[in-house]
Amino acid sequence: MYMVIEMKKTFIWIILALISGALLGKVTFDFYENVDTQNVISYDNYVYLLRYGKYDTFDDMKDKVTDIDRYIYIEKNGKVTAYVAISKTKENINKIKKIYDNKNIKLDIVKEQINNEEFIQNINEYEKLLSATEDEKSLLIIEKQILSCYESVVVTGE
């Protein structure tokens, strides 16, 4: 008989603990659902591009872009724009522009938004390489890799 009473008391305490735990859990989760949160990591999806030119048609672009061996193009608003370099920082895009200026190839720097987080993460890594070198050949090799990455990640979505 004494054992049955002890078991009932223990059972009642266990039920009370479970109910109070559930209530406190609900109150805690409800509180945090209403809290404004901010992302710790945010990806700035603006990049600098070296624009070779803007054309009315794809064929027009292919005919005029002859002195560049690697470039990408973006079709927007009925126009086709050819780009020869992409960078996250103005300093690095200016390094590359200087290489083309020395070859008498005039390019414009434009700032565009690219809404692809995978590409932005990749270009952030390439940016470290661009910042670490001043060698023209190395800079152009890295840029070719960035353009290939853009094609595979943004254009074809691989």
C-alpha cells in the first residue's frame, strides 16, 4: 500500500514536470518567433564588369568581338553586351583594365547585380587570388577561370 502511494506521488511529479516543461518550451519558442533576426553572413551580389561593347544582335557582337579570346555575353532588353572580366572590387577590375589599356583595347567598367549566391561565393574566393598578384599573365588566367565559372554556374546552372 505504501509503495502504491509513493508511485502515485512520483507519477504526479513526473506529469507536472512534463506539463511545465512543455509550457516553458512553448513560451520560449513563441518568444523567439517574434524576434527580428539579421543575417550574420550577407552576400553583396554586386560585381564590376569590364564591358567590351553593347550590340543589337548576337551576330553583330560575334563579328565585332575579334581581338578578345575569352568573354561572356549577357542579353538584356533586346541588346547583347560582351564582357571580358568580372571582379568584386574596383581595385582588381582596374588592374585588369590596365592590362587591356596597354593592348589598346578600350573597355568600360560597369557595376551589375548578379543574383546567384554560388557564383558570388566563388568570385569571393577568386578575388583573393586577384588581390595577391600583379603579374599580367596570372591575372588573365584567373579572369578566364572566373568567366568559365560564370558560364557554368549562372548561365548553364551546373
